Amino acid sequence: MKASVLSVCATLLQLCAGCPSECVCNSLEANCSGRSLVFVPALTSLPEGTHTLLLANNRLSSLPVSAFANLSTLETLDLSNNYLDNLPSRLFRELSNLSDLSLRNNSLTVLDRELFRGLTLLRRLDLSLNGLPAVPLGLLDELQGLTWLSLAGNRLHALERATFEPLVNLQHLELGMNPWECDCNLRDFKHWMEWLIYRGGYVDAVECTLPKDLRGHDIRGVPVEMFNYCLQLEDENGGTATPSSNGAVVRTPAELPDCVKQRYRPVSVRRAIGTVVIAGVVCGIVCIMMVAAAAYGCIYASLMAKYQRELKKRQPLMGDAEAEADPEEKHISSVA
């Protein structure tokens, strides 16, 4: 009995000795949330086998590149509700068993494309409520196991389809509360979203901010015909790079691998709508002219038919007049 009590006491002492003073630890979790932390506490002494690390609701604005070194057993990491504005490349490189990562409600405006390298077991990633204007190509390449992703509440105008194609197991995607511009920049991604939904996935509303004609509309309900002009414009542009509305440069096909070549250019949907309206007006004018010509033809034919009928009615009368004139002529000739 004494041996078991001593063993429990030794275990508790080991946990207390290994837990940072700013945190509360048990055999599986280290909770450092809501402590107004400005710096990450020393985590190298966390109890062996810790699976969950909670650093939410603090005042962290930066993280050293070695912040999570030697934490290979970690499965859940919560960094939400802090002031993080930049993360070192490969910050999470040693977290090979991480399955749930939350960076929700920070001040992130850019993500290094190497940031998530090595996180092959990641299943859930929350990047919502930040200031991200774009998602770098290659950022998600090693996250083939990802099933849940949130990019809601950022400053995203458009997304590249090639960025998301590696996410073959994705089932839940949140994109709401972003200023989407529903032009050619979003065409290919619209097709990818439709494919995701077709195979049973979920995507929340993607409401257009621009152009004004589509403001408030969900791009998933915009007819694909609205984007047919994009291919024509690509041919007209000759594959030259064009800056998008958010300042990013759309690369030419020669600058991309064959598997991720873009087929669109950043041109407003207003041009397509204008083309449709002009074509409708021209067709309407042509139709009116055809109707007018047909009506004129009918009226002319009717008048000619009436004239012919009147002419036929007159012919017998003219014949009678000639017959009456003949006896008089004969009488005159006999007298002569």
C-alpha cells in the first residue's frame, strides 16, 4: 500500500516539476490559456507524453522558431485569440503528430509557404479571423489528410484552385466574411468548390462584394456562362501577367508547372454583362426591323391583291363600253 502511494506521489511530483509555472498540467494536457502571456513559457520541461497544449487568450505577438521543439507527441495546439502577426518558417516542423491546429483570431497577414511542412497528420486547421489577403501556392501541399479548414473572416478576394487541389480528403471548408471579387480570378476555384460539394463536402456561402451587379450573390449560384469570356480574354492578352485588384500579380502560364497553369485573367464581370446587354439590344433592333419588314410586305401584298380585284371588276365594264361604240362606228361608215 505504501509503495503505491509513494508511486502516485512521485508521479505527481514529476508532473509538477515538469509543468511551467504559468500553466496547469496533467498527464495529457498543458493549459496555459488566459494568463496574459507575452512570451511563450519554457515548454521543454512539459510532462512526457503531453498531447494537448493550450495557449489561447493571451497576448502573444511573436513566437521563436524553437518554441515547440521536442514536442513531437503533441496532437492539439491552440494559439487562438492572440496578437500573432508573423510566424517563422517551419515553426511547426517538429510537430509530426499534430492533428488539430488553431490560429483563429490573430493578426496574421502573410503565411510562409513552408509553415505547415511536415504536418502530414493534420486533420483540422483554423485560420479564421485574421487579415490574410491571399493563400500562398504550396502552403497546403503536404496537408493531404486535412478534413476541416476555415479561412472565414479574412481579406481574401480570390483563391487559386491549384492551392487547394492537394486537399483530397477535405470535407468542410469555411470561406464566409471575405470580400470576394467574382471575376475571372475566382472562376477556376468556383469549379473546384462545385467538385468538392459534388463529392459530399461542405462549403459555406461565398458572397460576392464586386462587381456591383453581383453584390450579395453567392458565386456558386452565378451561371458558368458568365465566365465564358475569360478564355477569350486570355487569348486576347496573349498570356501576359496582369495585376489583380488586390495588388497580386497573376503569373503567366510559362511561370507555372503544367499541372497548375492558370487559364484566367483578372477582368471584371461587368464586361460580360455589358456584352450581353449590347447583344440583346442589337438582336432586339434586328427583330423589330424584321417584324416591320414582314408587316410592310403583308400590307403591300394586300394592297396589290385589292388592286388586282378592282382591275378585274373594271374589265367587263370596259368591254361593254367598246361594244356600244361599235354600232355607231358602223352607221357612220355606211352613211359615208
